[in-house]
Amino acid sequence: MADIWIMRTGHRPERDKRVTTHVALSSRALGAKGIYVDTEDPVLEQNIRSVVDRFGGDFTIQTGVKWKSVVKDFPGKVVHLTMYGQRVDEALPKIPRDEDIMIIVGAEKVPPDVYQRADFNVSVGNQPHSEISALAIFLDRFTGGEALYADRHGRMTVIPNERGKTVVDLSK
Ligand code: SAM
């Protein structure tokens, strides 16, 4: 599978702190290689890098990067998640699997140019919900769920447990 990248637009550090953190964590857990965020936010970068440091993988985060510069020379397809887009079940077979994809998710209002630039405007249902749920459902369907239990070779590893918590800390 080619690489999956996420572009988060409209991030307002104070207001969207929690949502954008969860967009980034969901991106990582569901198989993306990294996330770009349009507004500079060193605290967000630090929080996500701390998770990567403990739980592994090579997920990257870069903030203060505008969507136009991210997609300008992107060597793959751009997918914009929007409640106005074509149905996810109809879009998925059309999205090539041998090219990288850049998935754009918004906050309050997405610039109109995004709709024009995107190769695919995709809805996850036509009801308004959330960038976190839209991204999670799209990624799970796109990857067939293969990222969920992939080994990230982290310092901290969670062992699935029917009851209770089992965490192996390799640094001890
Ligand atoms: N009213 C905003 C607009 O029209 O741009 C939508 C804001 S919504 C809270 C934030 C983001 O969640 C959207 O930019 C989109 O990426 C995603 N989203 C929300 N509902 C969606 C849906 N049904 N399908 C796909 N993406 C969705």
C-alpha cells in the first residue's frame, strides 16, 4: 500500500487543541505516515511526538504548513473529506492504491479552492459529523483495517487483554 498523508486545515490552536490532537492520533493509529497542520502549534507537535516516542512507528507531524504548498508538488492523489462529496463506497474503488494519497480534513470552513483542487471529494455519509469520525471511517475502509494491530515496535507495547491492562515497557 502506498503512503497516506493527512492535511488538517483551519486549525485554531486554542479552540481546536483537542480535536486536532485526536485527528493526529487517529491518523497515526489507522495507518497514515504523517500529518500537516496549517497553523503553527509547537505544543501539538510536542504532544504527538511524545506518543510516537513512547508507542513507536515513524509518524511525523509538521505544523504551520499551508494546504496549497503541501499539495503543490504532491506526487499522488488528493482526497478531500466533505459531507457534500460523492459516496465513500462509490469513491473507494476509483482511488488508486499504487499512488500516495493526501487526505484533507477541515475545521470550521474549508476554503472553496480545496473542492476544486481535490481529485476526489468524498463524503462519509451526507450528514454533518466530525473530522475525527470521517477520517477514521475512511482510513479503516481504505486500508481494510490492516493498521489497527500493526506492530509499531514502540518502547511501550500494549498486549491485548480481555480484562485489565497489560503494557510492556521495554525501557525497564
Ligand atoms: N461546515 C463545515 C464546512 O462545510 O466546511 C464542515 C465542518 S466539519 C465540523 C469539519 C470537517 O469534518 C469537515 O471539513 C470534513 O472534513 C469533516 N466531515 C464532517 N462531516 C463529514 C462527512 N459527513 N463526510 C466527510 N467528512 C466530513
